[in-house]
Amino acid sequence: MLTSTQDSVRDSMPRILARPLTLLTGQPHAGQRPFRFTPTTHLVNAVLSMLTGLATSAVALGLDGWWLVLLLPVWAMTLHGMRNLRMMVLHQCAHRNMWARRRLDALVGRAVAGLLLVQHFERYSKEHVSDHHSRNHMTLLDPTVQAFLVSLELAPGMTRRQMWRRLLAKLVSPRFHARFLVARVRSYFHDASPVERMAVVSGYAAAAALATAFDGWVFLLVAYLLPLTLCYQVSNTLRLCVKHTFPSPDVTERRGKAYFGSLTNAIFLGEPAPARTHPRRTLAWLRWWSRMLLVHFPARYLVLTGDTVCHDFHHRYPMSRNWANYIFERARDVEEGHPGWPPYRHVWGLAPAIDAVFASLAVSDPDEYSSERLAEVNHRELFAAFDD
């Protein structure tokens, strides 16, 4: 359920773990002193997460036996680094706002796009700004809308249960993942320069040659390509399903801050901690910690990575120079009365956030969001609609 007022969920949580709980939930507790990050910190953390995951995977595969259990957390670590590179670093570079140094931002953006094999940086940057951060936001021209209609095959009039079933079917469909991977590769090479194509092909060819020479194909496939393909695409698809709500057909004024601010909300991860007067306090705390660690932490670490929990702040201030401190910047704007914008809204939990988006799509205008109309308005190849 979308909430526009401040609630007590975050303030019910233990203050002794204030910092990790703020990073997990995406919301500070009342009166919390801000801690700061820089754009470079986010880049370094993403790269270190990916490299540590790969190195630990090599150790686990080398030791074999029960050590292979380590692959589960280190896959998560590798994926977390990849998704932060995509969702924060590449995204901010596309806005030329990573360090606000145009050449450096473009250089890093191109490198990340080539490494992850996602839509070519220059085209992504152009289309993201012109079709997603513009009056085309959440119209048929928006790549987010196209991904819903084309890639996920969701449509107005479907029930939330039908949408959930289709989403889950896509996540386990070999055909969906194969098409997704082909779309990623095509969306990169379609617009890459000859030099960029040669660099990416040479890099992957060198990795294959090293794997052959040192008997490392298992490592290459299991430690790197599995998180880069299947795991990455599951995370991408779930993230897509919470980005933006669809406008109600009753809304006729499709412009202005009030309208565009209503299409994006924060997604916080967590739930109220047990009250001190709870009759079964120990059991309640065990259940709370279990859900925080096994439900909400994976959702935050693997799907809603980086600043995606506060994506509403980004859409209000896409060129904020303090974007790296997104949690406290959003909280500050809330406290200052969000001047010029409607009240912020938020949802607690990944599944409720997906429910909110599905509910908005279910009642949206079937004529406005008809996949049959895409040919009339679309100016991009539909394979690009897979990207987030």
C-alpha cells in the first residue's frame, strides 16, 4: 500500500544497529545523524564487491566438496557489484552526473556497458533522458512501459494474480532468458563503435583463451557468466516491476510536478520490530530477524541495489550533486516540505511494491497502453526494451 505520511516502521527498529538498518531499509530513523558517501565510494564498493565475489568463487571451486556451499553468498556478492555498476554508476554517468565531468563520466559509462553487455552507453544516455526523464515519462515512448508490454507481456485489464503468474513464469523461462541475453548483446553492439566492439570481443576472447589454457572454464561459466546472465536478468526484471506506477485514466492533466511526482515512490525494505509488550517477545524477535535477514536483506542486496530504494528522489532531482547520499537527501527534502512537489510516497517491502505497480497497470487505460500501438510511436528496436 502506498503511504504518503511518515510512519513508525523505521523508528521501531533497534537504534544500536542504526547504520546497517538505515542502509538496509533505505530510510533513516528520526533524528539520525547523516553519514556520507561519494560517487567514487559507490564505484569502488561495486568493483570490490564483484572482484571479491569472483575471487572467493575461485577459492570455493578449487577446494571443492562442502566449500561449494560458499558459491551461494559469493554469487550474491558478484551480482550485487554488477547491479550497482549498472543501477548507480552507469545510470549517473548517463546523466553526466557521476562526477559532473563529461568525458570521465562517458568513459566510465562506456566501460561499464561493455563489461556488463547492456545497451550501448551513448544510446542509453540519449533515450533515458529524452524518453524517460521528459514529458514522455510512462507513455508508450518510455522504455519502461515498452518493457512491461513487450518483454513481460503484461497489459491493462489483467488481474494482479495473472500478472504475478506471468512474471514468475518469465523468471524461470529459458526462452525468456535466452531472448533477454540476445537482446542485451544486440543492444550493445548495435550502436558500439568499431573500436568498442573490438575491445569487448577481444576481452571476452582473452577470457576464453585463459580459461582454456588454465582449465578455468568452470570458473568462467559458474563464477562470472552465471551471475552476469541468469542472476542479473532476474534482478533486472524484478527491479523493473517496481520502478514506476501507471497513471490512472481519470488523470487528465499529464504535466507538471504534481503529475510526474505521483508516478514514482520509494520502496523501503523491512517491517515493524516487535513491541516491548509483545506476549511472545522472544519468538517475535526471532521471526523479525529471520524476515529481515532472509526476505528483506536479499531484496535490498540483490534487487533494490544502491539508490533504487529512493528512486523518487532521483526523478525529482535527477541532477542532484549530492546523489551519492540519496537516503539522507530524500529524508532532508521530506523534512523541508518537498517545496514545489507533492508529498513523497513509499511502500514497505518488495512484493507490496510490485503489487502497487501491478494494481496501477490493471486499471490503466487499455487504449493508451496497447502493445499494438507501439509500431505507431516506437523509434527504437524492441530488443532495447529489455534493458532497465
